[in-house]
Amino acid sequence: MHTIYSVDSLITPEEVAYYAKKRGLDGVAVTDHDRLDSALRMCKEKDFLILPGMEITSSNGHIVALNVQDPVVKGLTVEETVDRIHDAGGIAIACHPGAMFKGSLGNHTTSMFDAAEVVNSSAIPFRHSVKRGEQIASRLKIARVAGSDAHYGPEIGCAYTLIDAMPDIDDVVNAIKRKQCQPFGRAIPLAVRLKREITVLRRRFGPRGET
Ligand SMILES: [Zn+2]
């Protein structure tokens, strides 16, 4: 999921744990676009499991890095990006690999990846992206995960990954590597999408202070 440190998200750090707990999640991965500082700070501050990560804009499409301590620069090829994630001790996830209009990797997803995000709640058309994600993950024999790709509080938890691990960052990441995980979830409901869009417009054009 993304926080206000990604230009396109409305979610404040305070809202992350609030909505995640409300939806019954045991933890969330914070993956802001091309920055790691926000997630690193939150994972230290919060009394809730936050996996520190970032969504990197590689030259071939978006890649999520989880459990890295140093940011990976954008604009590198898939191979270079995944190598740097592994060198930084993290895992590389092909996020929304089969989705259209989202800067997806598509056929650039290789077996170098630790996992593919098969279910991404914000992908349109949803079913098509799940189907392509499944095909990619099974062809490469890599782990399958799910993510809400939330940019608005109520979207958190629309998708989730069931992981056979203790609520601990290293344990969770190692379980994903061993494919001890399963993706679940649905598309963000249309009503929630509309509410998000209205909130964005109000903030942009509404009277000062109105949210
Ligand atoms: Zn993306």
C-alpha cells in the first residue's frame, strides 16, 4: 500500500494501522513510489507490523522491494533492480505484473523474482489481471501474493496474503521466499473508488481546510 509520501495517495501514517486493524490484518507492507524513508520510519514508530518496502520504477515496469534497508534507484533494468534488491537483503516482487495501464512488467517478469502479485485490488480490469498474474506465477514457479495497492484508507485489506509465519518481518519475508503464502482478495468496490476520487477533487478544488 501507499501513503501520502507517494504523491497519488491519501493515506496518512496514522491511518495505516487504524484501517489495517479494522480490517483484521496482522500487518501491512508500505511501498511508496521510489522512496523507502517513509516505510522505514513507520516500521520503527508503529506498534503494528509494517514491512518496509518501496515500489521501484524500473525501466521495464514497477517492482516492489520488501525488507530492504537502503533504497534502490529508479530507471535501472529489471535484472539490475532485482540484483540490487537481493544485495540489499530484500525480496523482489513483480507487482501487478499482468495489469494494464499501471506500468506493469508483463513478460519482463522472470524467475529472478521471489514472488508475483497475482491479486492487485486496484488493477482494471480486475479479473483479467488476476488471470495473467496467475499465468506468470505458475510459468515461473514463484510465490503468489496479493496486495490492495491502497491509496485511500478504506481500500486497505481489499486484498491480503495469508502467510504461514509469525508476525515478524524476517519470518514473513522468508515464508514468502519458501512460497508458504496464498493470495486472496477482490477488486476495490466502485463506491470506494468514487469516494476516493471525490476526496481527491475536494482537496484539490474545495475551500481551504475542507477534506
Ligand atoms: Zn505500480
